[in-house]
Amino acid sequence: METIVFSLLNGVIYGLLLFMLSSGLTLIFSMMGVLNFAHASFYMLGAYFAYTISEASSFWVALIFAPILVGLVGALVEKYGLRTVHVNGHVAELLFTFGLAYLIDEVVKIIWGRNAVDYKVPELLDFPLFELFGAQYPAYRIFTLFVALAMLAGLWFILNRTRAGLIIQAALSHPHMVGHLGHNVPRIFMTVFGVGCALAGLAGVIGGNYLVTDPAMGVQMGPIVFVVVVVGGLGSLMGAFLAAMILGLLQTFAVAIDARFADIFGWLGLDATSELGSITIASLAPMIPFLMLVLVLMIRPRGLLGDREL
Amino acid sequence: SADTLKIAFIDPLSGPFGPTGQDGLNEWEYAAEQINAKGGINGNQVEVTGYDNKVNPKESLVQLQKALDNGVRYIAQGNGSSVASALIDAITKHNKRNPGEEVLFLNYAAVDPSFTNDRCNFWHFRFDADSDMKMEAITDWVKGQEDIKKVYIIGQDYSFGKAVAAAAEKNLTEKRPDIEIVGNELHPLGKVKDFTPYVQKIISSGADAMITGNWGADMVLLIKAAIDSGFDGKILTYYGGSRGAATAMGQAAVGQVMAIVEHNTNLEMSDAHAAYVDGYEAKYSESNYYYQRIDNAMHMLAMAAEKADSIDPVDVAFALEGMTYEGPTGTLTMRADNHQVLQPMFMSTFSDNVARGVDNGPFGWVADDAARIEAEDTRTETTCQMTRPSK
Amino acid sequence: MSNIATDTMISLSPSGSQKFMQRTVPLIIFAVILAVIPVFGPSRTMYSLLNAMGVNIVFAMSYNMLLGRAGLLSFGHAVYFGLGGYAAVHAMGAIEAASYGDGGFWAGYPVFFLPFIGFAGGALAGAVIGWPSCRRAGTPFAMISLGVAELISAAGFMFGSIFGGEEGISGDRMNGPEMFGLSLGPINEVYWFIAFWTFIGVLGIYAFTRTPLGKMSEATRDNPERAEFVGYDPQKVRYLVFIFAGGFAGLAGGMSAVNYEIFTPEALSLAPSGMVLLMAYIGGIRYFAGPILGAILLTYMQSMMSDYSEAWLLYLGLLFIVIVMFAPGGLAGIFGGLFRGLRGDNPAASLRQWAVQITGIVLMMISLVTLIEMSVNWSNNYGEVFEPFGMHLPHDGVLTWAVIFIPFVAGVGILRKALKNKEGQA
Amino acid sequence: MTQAMLSVKDLNAYYGKSHVLRGVNMEIMPGEVIALLGRNGVGRSTTAKAIMGEVEPKGEITFKGQPISGLESYQIARLGLGYVPESRDIFPAMTVRQNLILGIKDMRHPGKHTVDQMLDMFPNLRARADNLAGVLSGGEKQMLTMCRTLMGDPELIIIDEPTEGLAPKIVHQIGDVIAEIAKTGVSILLVEQKLSIALRIADRVYVMGHGEIVYSGTPEEFKTRDDVRAEWLEV
Amino acid sequence: MSVPALSINNLHKSFGPAHIIRGVTLDIEPGERHAIIGPNGAGKSTLFNLISGGYHPSSGSIKLRGEEIGGMKPFKINRKGLSRSFQVSNIFSNMTVRENVRCGVLYSMGYGYGFWRNVGNLHDVQRKTAEILESVDLLDKAQLPAALLPYADQRTLEIAITIAGGADVIMLDEPTAGMSHSETERAVALIKQATEGKTLLIVEHDMGVVFNMADRISVLVYGEIIATDKPMAIRGNEKVREAYLGDEADAIEGDAA
Ligand SMILES: Nc1ncnc2c1ncn2[C@@H]1O[C@H](COP(=O)(O)OP(=O)(O)OP(=O)(O)O)[C@@H](O)[C@H]1O
Ligand SMILES: Nc1ncnc2c1ncn2[C@@H]1O[C@H](COP(=O)(O)OP(=O)(O)OP(=O)(O)O)[C@@H](O)[C@H]1O
Ligand SMILES: [Mg+2]
Ligand SMILES: [Mg+2]
């Protein structure tokens, strides 16, 4: 009972964190088809901007301005970089962002140094909200939950209430034609990329003090965000949300399972002292996302709720 | 005739581990500078050069060749047992294949016990305690803590993590059979983003202390999650004192996180040693004085060279065997049987009330008398059967 | 009818002498370069760099069988390199055990031919993993490769008996029968081993591009639908190419195993997979020789540039981005363009144009390098200052910013003008 | 005199080094339907592209008195110039309805046509309204492109070869539709090969040869000019 | 009676609720040139896709020389000797013309997925490639990259790839779409010559081409064949006029004649 409640709660919160991290990528990927490898680097930029701003003023100011700044950086990157490689196709775009990730990581080290910075949870939210079976729940974690939900709502609006998605999708197949219909394609691309980066930045503002703000945080978060987006399905916000929740829950539940392979496959003659047999489910939990990624792509390449294949 | 004693420092100087490697290099260079100011080693100037290996074993071997080309006969390395292992192999082969050009390996931080046990090697000297000795020290300290009744072990799922877990289990059952080990958990290296579920398990298990060999983000994230969720037992770490961790852990970790080290800057120090430490921190304002073993290694190297009256690695190696040195924290002995140094260790506690802080912040590490573990108490049995070259 | 066809056949495919000039001569030159290098008496450093380059050349070329030829972007190619290498290093252990023990098959197996084992290991891994991965091309393939790489590299740390834990598995190459009188002890003897296998690898990969399967892999890259309507199953084409790419990566792994006498799990991870992608792309994926150039340059940068600047990763990132943005043909594309210009109708003009462009680029580089080095020194807080050619360039010096701004503005101006001229001519 | 809707003066265009348009001059009055005739490859499509900014135009092009050469294509479209290209360029991954919605330039000020009206005009499309446009048959795609452009409320539409690949019966229908559109006051520049429709619905014809206009006149005049037909058209 | 080259029996295809092919039954004799005409959206290209393996039939059977091929993968069908072209040019645009044709030749000559032979040494492949190129009159452009070919030549190359594999049932989807009159004439001559003795199934809107080339014509309307007959009879068929040819029939036929 206790385990289930814990795992549910933690799973949901971790799922929301994952969703927050990947929501910007969902936007960029499903609208522009760009698998932004530097997404996690923008997340890191968000955290560092927030650190600097909150040093100068306060966390709440940072909460507003850090994402905007990251969004501006993203828009500039789109305008002066991504746009040039766009004509060479998705692989070129992907490679561009791959290189960009290297660049941002190094520049962050130069500007903010190579150690972790002291980016703290604001005092207003730095208290345990409630206690459950002896473990405390920090208020900040619940705050995170609300921010993630707000992001979900905002994204839903962008994707469903504006035509930007349609226009960009159209521009992917026939950019000139979209221009002839009177749409300013480059500006829309820039805006969407900027907004996607801003969302990554917002995740950084929230995640930076919840976790740690150091130059390795981008690399650390790297691949997991792809998993969420791909498993969720291209073009589907709800899919990404669902995928994040499932991944969050699966992982937390798996951590709670101490069974060893030998306990499960003992009937196959697997010995508990053997290398394979002594592996516990719990120790594999962090690998579950990647297992999911491979399986989903093999079995259902459009992802959970995707409306088209990658 | 005066010569130059060249030390090649082969460790990461760029990439994610660059900062850690850079700290090591700084301390080696500083140690060299200080000893040169006093006339060098046996009249020879010491020159330390950094070679960036990106913590990659293969790249280390390329850098080793570079060092050999530059006439280097002493190699210093510490980050990553994989690198150390590759270097030990390569140096052994080199020494066998090129008699007269032998090279000595000064290991200042790679802690795999096998290097001084079944894989022990005449050309390798370790100036850090190995992971078993550190566990020996940690459990010695735990032995005196009556209120610790339940211990949870958590670590990274690879050779080091597993070794720590095994040593902890073995030592605890020997020294405190009454302690219950309520969990022994491994998680993949560098893959966990949120440790809360693990911490929930730890809290539910009722543990009042946690032992972890985690380093890097795995350690910081674990500690943050533990404290955020209200875990209030001691967290006994190997690498709590490493670079940047203090800032990341913050106020909440004060008094709770402990680290097993051979030194911290808030120990009582002689004036000379204090001057040495201050000089370092003044020179490298971004870095903290951390590796006392580097200072120790430099001094022991100097003593050995003087004793042998030579800076030839073979002579120095024989001289180092069994040597004792009165260091700033007490007496150090280089075991002759396995080339492992024995030195006093300290179970330091994270504190916000310190004279010398780390990471340019208010936090630092302290250790009282009860936290001191004598050098002899860290001694472990060795399986080493050293083959020595003929003199 | 048949008469005409035979005549035209000759006119269609290149003549014997053309073939010789275009295909055989470059290979001969390559072989001669490999053979002549030791004459210059390279240092140990040089030898170990050359050996690393040889390994990376084969690795990058095997990668390009996927990316360049078959259009498959992989983020996990090091998996096959690593598994091949592990197969080889285990075989090396078996040779050692057999030669001190009771003999058997391995006692008679020369270390020199371990790359075969690597090839077999890599190809086998490719055959197993490729089966699910190759069902789709494009982004799904890329993502599967990423997932597989994460899983396998995690397994690499978990299964100590196969991968040797963090410290990996080491071996001794000086066992078993000697080949060609090479004991493989000293590094210059290893060079011959590496040179031999580099040549074999390059030759093999080249030969592969000339086979029906090699040709159809390009066809499938460009238009899988049409390939299906001329009788080919695109999945099968991809799968077979994948196995071969895995095999050649394994071959490189085998070379590496002998060269370093150690294999560690990090060799399976994402970092080397990313590195080989950079090598192939920077070298130029649309050119056969591209990855060779990329492998040479990046191996050099990796091992030597860190001596000069700790910001070498930043330079690497910059180089990569510049190539992606402005020279998608990579280094090979740039050299090719230069060569064509010189052979074109107006070599003087194209030479002039190149001179102008290079001036512009060099000016911008001066500015960028100054900016980066100054910043790195400043951010280190060690009180060190960037001092090239005796100039003192602190972060708050007027001279510093002059050295940053003036060449930058000049460089941009020159490049812009060069670009305009080019357009005007067209 | 009323101002010309579109006026093209001395228009030149190049593909790389080949000089395709060599001084094209034409004028379209409000409400007029103009047919641009000519053999394959003489540059009719290029003329359309140059006006729309897809090919870089050298020369003077004014729309409602405002110079438009050098503007971005979306700016030209927003002035009220619609374009139905030869290649059709429907958006294959979207439904027919979404394709039509994309024709609207500004959601806040939708034009006088609604999606429903368009679907009424072509019952074939109504049946496919929620299918992906990529699976439409060749003819259906053609219809969709025209409707999509109409959704943007253009004042002048340039239509390039609308009857290409259509069944004979539909060809006739398309002719009717164009005439219908013209009646609502929209000017049309029709690039067409099939003389039968062109002559049926055009107010004036231009004949193009080798990158310039070689004849212009009313359909009635043109019908009498067998010499022009013989020299400049294949028929 | 001889086995029909292609025999379609009560074929149906639906996409979700849309019932596109509604029971097509059709036999095509070996060596016959058969044209399919019909209004836009009638399902001609869909029928082509069903036969060539692009789509799975919902029900019904398709037999190639008596052997069921409905639902097989395209490459399998191709290997059995049925080859098709596309309404929109679908070539290997990064390759030269010669390589394009060679891709079409390789499998049929038994080289399959071979990785032990140098294509340069496959003289039979080279000869066959040259023959095909010659027969479609593209020999002089053999070394050009396919993407740089003029439109009409790309269409021709499309046909060349289709016939390269030596299939004896050839299906062409609007081969002359977008060509000028003179180009169309050339293309028709070329198709006639290249498919000499083979079974040909062709979709066209150009009535000139259809009536000039076909031995028999089928008219497909709303997924059903409303008539199959000799050209003269189709021309006179009232239903066909109403559904397809329309008022313009006479003029167009006049053009073509
Ligand atoms: N992208 C291009 N690059 C190079 N040349 C081109 C390009 N597009 C067209 N051309 C050439 O320019 C000339 C004019 O082409 P255009 O498309 O305007 O002809 P058209 O009169 O519309 O004929 P069609 O009936 O074929 O549509 C032709 O000779 C054509 O080959
Ligand atoms: N995958 C699909 N899903 C839904 N509807 C489809 C699909 N493919 C084709 N259709 C519909 O089936 C009908 C027949 O299309 P098809 O392309 O076969 O027509 P066609 O006879 O070739 O016409 P055209 O002469 O214009 O090329 C069209 O209405 C089309 O929209
Ligand atoms: Mg045209
Ligand atoms: Mg069709």
C-alpha cells in the first residue's frame, strides 16, 4: 500500500518533470520536424539565466525573463543558423543542433565557470508541504507540478488554436507555395523555434534548482527527452504527456521492485548468484525509457498517439 | 649534474571531467613549484606537464607515448580506474620491452583495490587509500556510532559501486554485527535523473545511515533528493568533498553528509602547512586545496630520490618501498609488499561553520578527534605477490 | 543489334585507362603513402597518432557506409566497433592462454589476423541488432540506434564477465605465431599491422561500393519506393548493408584491440558514436575519401589540440557547425571544389577567389581565437592571460578588443564581397 | 483610363546563365481574363513565376500601381495576387479541409469564400473533405489548388495549366469554373495550352514565343490569325 | 484458351469508409495493349497500385499468368515479371541515367543482393543497360545526372527503368502527361517499340495516345468498369461519352486522328 502510494505520487511528479523537459521539443519536433539535439542545452541555459537573474533580483523575475531570454537565443539560432541548413533537409538540421549542443556547453563553462552554481529554490517555496509515511513532500515539487500543467495547457492552445502548426507542416513539403498563400514562413519558423526553446528554458528555471545547475546538466538530460517525444508520437501533445507519465510511473514502480532476474526466470534455470540472475528489476529502472524507445519504434513507429510516422 | 625530473600528468583537462583534472594538475604544479623553490628533488628541478586524456583509456595511451617522447619517466594519474588500469598495463609492457627507459606510475586517486592486490605491480605506487581501505575507515567510524542501527547501501552499477557494496557488507558484519543492512541497491551509472523513488525506499526501510560510493551528478542528486524528502540520517560518502559538490548540496546537507578523506583544510595545521595551503588557494582562486596526497607524493618522491641519490625510476622505486614520511597529518608509510601508502584518514563532516570554505562559499569540511582513523587501522590484507626487477 | 550494343557498351563504361587512373591509382597512392611513412622516422607520438588514425579511418569509413551511402543516420555505431573489439580482445586472451596452456586452435592463430575476429563480431552484432533496426530508415532508424546504444553501453558496465567492468579487458599482443616477422611488440611494428589493415579496410569498403548491393544501397537511400519496384526489398538492402558496416566497424575494433591491448566499455558508448559521426561528416559524407580526411583531422585534433587549448571542444563544435552550414560537402567537398577550380577554364581567377576567401576566413579566425582564448583564460581565474606572439591580451585591454573586432569586421566584409562577386559571375 | 491591375514592363528572367524571358510586356485590367498561349518551353510558366517572385525578376512589375518586384512572395500574396502553380503543390499530409483553411491569409479576417462554398463547387472534393490530400487523384488535386487560392480572396489569380492531366469532361468543367470565378470580378491570367477553353473564356489573348510576347488581341481577332497560330503555336 | 497475362477478378479496395475499387473484373491477354481511361478519381492509379503491390486488395483476386499476386510485396511481384511506371516521375535523381537503368536491370539478371562481384565486370549488365538506353534514345545522355534531365527525358527515363527488368507485363501510368505534342508522338513511338511483344497496360488522359495505341480499352468510372471494348466501339459508347469524354469528345478525337 505504502509503496503504491509513494510510487504513484513520485511517478506522477517525475512524469511531469519529464513532460516539462520535453514539451518544447515536442513543439519543435512535431511542428518543424527538427529533432533538436541542443534542446537539453537550452534547458541548461534556462537554469543559468535564472541563476544570474535571481542573483540580481529574484526567482520570480527569473521565472518570467529567463525563458524569454532563452527564447530569444533560440530565435537567433534559427534565424542565423538553422535557416541556412534547412534547405539541406532534416539530417542537416539535426547535425546542426548536434554541433550547437557542443558549442552551448562550452560557452556556458566559459561564462559561468565549470562548477555547479548556487541556484536555490526560492525561500517562499522552500518548506515541506506535507508528510506521508515519514517522507516529506517539498512545496517546490508541487509547484513544479502546477507549472507543468500550465505548460501543457499553453502548448495545447498553441497547437490547436493557431494555424501555425498547419502552416509549418505545409511549409515542410512546399515552402514556396505557403508563401504564395500569403504566409510569412520564415517568421513563423523563427517564432516556433523560439517558443520551443523558451519552454526548454522554463523547464531549466524549474529543474535547475530542483536538481543541480552545472555544466553537465545538459548532457545528462540529453537522450531522455527524445524518448518522451518519440514514444508519445509525432505531432501529439497528449501523446508526449502520456508517454512522460507512463515513463515516470514505470520507472518509479520498477525502482520499488527488488525482485531479481533469478526470482523471475528461475524456472529457466537462472541462478541467483550468476551475473544475469543477480540483476534486480530496480537496478534496471533507469534503462526502461530506452527499452521503451526501441520497442515502440519497432512495434508502433507512430508512437502512442502520433498521427503520423516519424 | 642537475637534470630535470619530468612528471607527466595524464588526466582529463577538457570535457565534463576537465575541472577535476585541472585541480589535480594545479596541485601537482604547485607542489613542484614549492619543492623547486627549495632546490628541487636531489638538486634537480621538477617539471610537471599536463596531458589531456579525456578520461579515455585509449587516449591515455596515446598521451603516454607523447610523454615518453618528451623524455618523461614519471607518470601521475588519478581519475578513473579504467585509465589507471590501462596505464599500468602499458607501463609494465613498456618497461619490459625497453629496459633502461623504465617509467614509474604515481597513482594519486585511482582506488581499485586490485592494483595493490592480485594486479599489483612494481612500477605502480598508490598515494591514496584504496576503496577497501576507505571502507575500513568508514566502518571504523561507524563502529563508534551507537545510534546507527540500520544502514542502507546504494551505489552505481559498475565495478567500483559493486566493490564498495561488498566491502561495506563485509566490514559491517565483522565490526558491528548488530547493524542491520536494510538495503543494498545498485543503479546504472549516470542515468538517474530523479532519485526520489530510491530515497523513498531508503526512508521506508527505516535506515538511519546511508553509505554510497557515488560520485559526480549521481552523488549530488542522491543527496539532494534525500535531504529534500526529509531523510535525516548520516550520509557516508567517498566523494562528498569533490569539486562543486558543496555548492550543489547547499545548507540542507550540513551536519548530515560525511566524506572519507585524508585531509581537510579545517584540520589543525602547522604554520608551514597552513602557509602551503593558503598559498595554493591564493594562487588558484577557483580551486580548493583538496589532494593532500599530491603534496605527500611529491615529498616522498623527493625523499626517495635523495635516499637513492638518483632520479632514475628504478632506484627511486626501490627507495620508496617501505619508506616512512612525517606528513602534516601524521606518519605515512609506503608498504613495501604492495606499494600502497598507509596514512591517517578523517571522516569529515559537511559544515557551515568553517574557517576555510570550499567552492568560494560558506561551506566546508570539519573533522574532530573522534573522526580520525589511524593509518594502521586502514591496513588491509594483501594478495600481492610482487615481482621485482633485479637491481 | 548486338553489334551496336557491344560498341556502345565500351562507350558507356569508362575505358580501361580511365578506370586505372580514377580507381587504381588513388589506391596505389594510398598504399605508397602508408608504406613510405616509416622512412621519415616518426617519433613514438607520431606512430601512436598514426595508429589511432588508421583505426579511425576504417571506423569512419564503415560509418559512412551507413550515413553517406545508405542514408542511415546512426547514433550508435560504436556498439559494433566495441563488440568487434571485445571479440578480438577475448580472442587475444584465448591466444595467450592457449600458447601457455595446452595449445589448440587459438595457439595457432596469429594476433596479426585478429581483425578478422573483430569483423566477425561486428557483423554478428549487426546481424542481430540490425534485424529490428533496419525495418525503417530516417528518423526512426536514428532513434532506434540511440536507444540501442544506450542499452548496450549500460550493459557494458553491468556485465563484468564479458566487458571486464570499468577497467575493461586487456591482453598481450606478443603471443601466438608471428606473421611477416612482426613481433608486434614495438610501436613501429604495430604500425605495419595497422597500415596493412587500414589498407585492407579501405579496399574492402571500396570494393563493397562497387557491388550490386553497394549500388542498390545508394538507390535505396535516394528512392526506396522505386527500388521496391525494380525488385529490391529496401529493408533487406538496408539490413545487409548494416551487417557489412557493423563488420567493418568490428574490423576497426579489432585493430584497436591489438593496438591498445585493452578494451573498455566506454568504447561502446554514445561519445565515440558521436565522434565518428563528426569524423565522417566533417570529412564529407558524399565522397569516398571524405571520412579518411575527417578521421585524420579529428584524431589529430583530439590528441594534439588539447596541448594548445583547453577549449578544443569548442573549436571542434565550431568547425562542425561551420561545415554543416557552409560546406555540406565537408573537407573533401572543399578540396574537390578547389581542385575543379584549378582544372577549370580560369584557374587564375578561381585561385584569386580562393585567396580572398581564405584571407577573410583567416581574419575571422584570428578574431574568434582571440575571443575564445581570452575568455577561457579570464574565466579560469588563475590570473593567466592570453599572450600570443608576445602580445598581452587581458580581457579588459583595449588591444584585445581591437584584435577581436578589427579582423572580424574586415573578415566579414571580405567574405561578403567575395560572395557577391561569385553571384555576379554566375 | 482605369489603372491596370497588373502591368509588366520589359521583364527579363534567367535560370543560371540561360536567358529565358527577354523583355515581356503585358497589362491586365480589372476584371479581365487573359489567356497566355505559347508552345512548350517558351517561358509562360516562367513569366508567372517571375511575377510571383519565385524566379528573380529583372524589370518593372506593378500590381494596382504598386511595384512588386523584389518583394517576398508572402508580401505579394497579401497584396491580393493569387497563384495556382503548374506543380499544384497541395499539402499531402493534410486533409482537404486543412488545405483549404491554409488558403486563408488571416484568420481574423476571412475572405468572402467559405470552405463550404468551395466544397459545393466541386462535389468530388466534398466527398474527400476529410481525407489526406496526398491520396487525391490528379484531377482532384487540381481542383483543390484552385479552391485553396480562392480562399485567400485574391483580386487577380494566375493559373498555370489548370487542365493538365484532367479527363476531357472535367476540362470543360474547369473552364466553366474559371469563367464563373471571373464573373465575381476577379482578374485572371490563364496560362493554357488547350485553345478550346482559352478562347472560350478569355477576354484577350497573349501569345508568347522565345521569351517575349509576339501577339496580343481578342479571341475573335486571334481566330482569324492563322499565321500566328501556325508560327507560334503547334496546333 | 491461353492463360491471361493478367486476370483480375471481382477486386475491391476500400480506404476506411471510402470504397474506391468496387468489383473490377478484367482479363488481359498476353501481348495485348490495354488502355484504362476514366474520370479523375475513378481509381485508375489505385488499380495500378493494387496490381503492382503498392496496396493490399480488400478482397478479390489478381492473377499474373495464372498465379495469385494480390497482396504480395512490390518487389516480389516485380520479380515475377510485372513492372510499372509512375504518374509522377519517380527516378533515382542522384544517379546518372546509366546507373538508373542499371538499377532496373540488376535484379532481373540474377545479381540480386550480390556483394562478391564488381558491377564494373558484369558485362551482361552493361550490355543490357546499353541496349535499353539505346532503345529509348537516351544513349547520348547516359552520363548525365538524372536530376538534370529535361522533363520529357525524365519521363522517358521512367519508362526505361520500367522496361529494364525485362518484365513482360508493363504498366504505365500517364506516361505522356505534361509532354508537348511532338514529345508525345516520340514517346508513343518509343513505347510501342519498347513493348513490342509484351503485355501493356496503360492509363492516359490523352485520347490521341489511347486510341492510337490500344488494342482494347476499359473505362473505369467510380471504381467500376463500365465498358471494355475495341477503341472504335468505346468511341461510340453512349455511357462512356456521358461519363468521361463529354462534349469535347469529338474535338479531341479530331486532334488525335
Ligand atoms: N528550374 C529551371 N532551371 C533551368 N531551366 C529551366 C528551369 N525551369 C524551366 N527552365 C527552362 O526555361 C524555359 C522556359 O520554361 P517554362 O517553364 O517557363 O516554359 P513554359 O512555356 O511554361 O512551358 P511548359 O509548357 O513546359 O510548361 C524552358 O526552356 C525550360 O527548359
Ligand atoms: N490511401 C487512400 N485513402 C483514401 N482515399 C484514397 C487513397 N488513395 C486514393 N484515394 C481516393 O481514391 C480515388 C481514386 O484515386 P486514383 O488516384 O486511383 O484516381 P485516378 O483514377 O488515377 O485519377 P487521375 O486520373 O486524376 O489520376 C480518389 O478519389 C482518391 O481520393
Ligand atoms: Mg509551363
Ligand atoms: Mg491517377
